[in-house]
Amino acid sequence: QLQLQESGPGLVKASETLSLTCSVSGGAISGSGHLWGWIRQPPGRGLEWIGSFRDSGRKSTNYSPSLRSRVTISIDSSKNQFSLSLTSVTAADTAVYYCARHSDTVGITAFDIWGQGTMVTVSS
Amino acid sequence: ETVLTQSPATLSLSPGERATLSCRASQSVDRFVAWYQQKPGQAPRLLIYDATNRATGIPDRFSGSGSGADFTLTISSLEPEDFAVYYCQQRKYWPPLTFGGGTKVEMK
């Protein structure tokens, strides 16, 4: 059974870089045909997509236009993990960060498996 | 960017009642809409994908309908565990993938 788990610091200072890792178990990131993404949710607010990548076939990485200048998603296939880096953080980046699997071609074409989420607070 | 507008913001109903949630897109997204349920302190759970397809393990009291720019999630008879926040999401035009602002279904 596929499972995703986020990890990383719960507190980041303003202007520094937020770094999170999503560890995937029960299935491979690479070659699956699926997309793997990050979504965040500020306290008491709705869901915001950050970015996604595909590491098979037509490999690609896409980011939210509003965050593109500060975001990088990278993959470590050997560890079956992928990571999020968000630079120059401010209080507006305080949120629960989720990693999730989705698809646009194979299987269920939506975010069907989610990590439990990790809360990141940006302090001044 | 395709904006999704959900209505109402809050729906106050009693167990056993029917819930009808709306999601309107700023442009046609064909049938590429999903619905999620989120309870406090939990990750969202996929209910419906591509407008009408129930995800694995989702009870048949949940149903989705619509196409183009107007979509509906219906819960035929509310169970106590169905009181939660519901989000729609589109995948027709991305990036960015976009979510609606959510509808909270609360107990009357």
C-alpha cells in the first residue's frame, strides 16, 4: 500500500529557505507514470497547489506561477524521495504542507494519495 | 488561471438530509473536476474524480455531476461522519492546478 510521509523543520526564520522531504513507501516514484506534488494550506484557509513533477515518459516539472521564482522540487530516486525548497520565506508561507500523488493519464486522475501533512511556521 | 468558486460557503444541515454543493469554474474545464473531503487535522480525501467517478472505497451516497463550468457534489443522506469541508479542484488547465475555496457542511 502506497504511503507518503513529509518531514522537515517545523520552524523556519523569515527570509530563509524552507526545505521539506516526502518519503514514499510501497511503490516507486520513478517510472510509475504518476505525478508527484506539493500542496499547502495556511491555517484556517483553503488548499494551494505548489508544484508537481513526473519522473517517467515525458519527464516534466511544473510550478505555480505565483511561487515559481522561489520554488524548486527535486527527486532522489535512490531513496524514493522528493523534496521541496522554498526560498525567502515570509509569514505568508506559514502553512501545513502536504505531498501527494496524482495523475493526468494513468489510473485515478486526481490527488488520490496524500501524506499526513507537516506544519511549518515562519518566525520573524 | 482557472478560478473555481464554491457555494455556499457554509451549509447547515441535519443527519439524514441531502447536501448539494456547487462548484463553478471561470471557464469550461470539460469533466476534469475532482472533489475532496477534509476533516479537522486531517489531509484531504479524494471522493470524486473526473466529475462523476467515485474513488476507491467511497460510499455511494456521494455522487458527482456536471460538465463544462458547473459541477455538483451531492450527499444523498448525511451521516454524522460527513460533516466536514469539501473542496473541488480542476486539472483541465494547468499549471496551475486550482482548488475552490471550500464548502463547510456543518451540523444544524
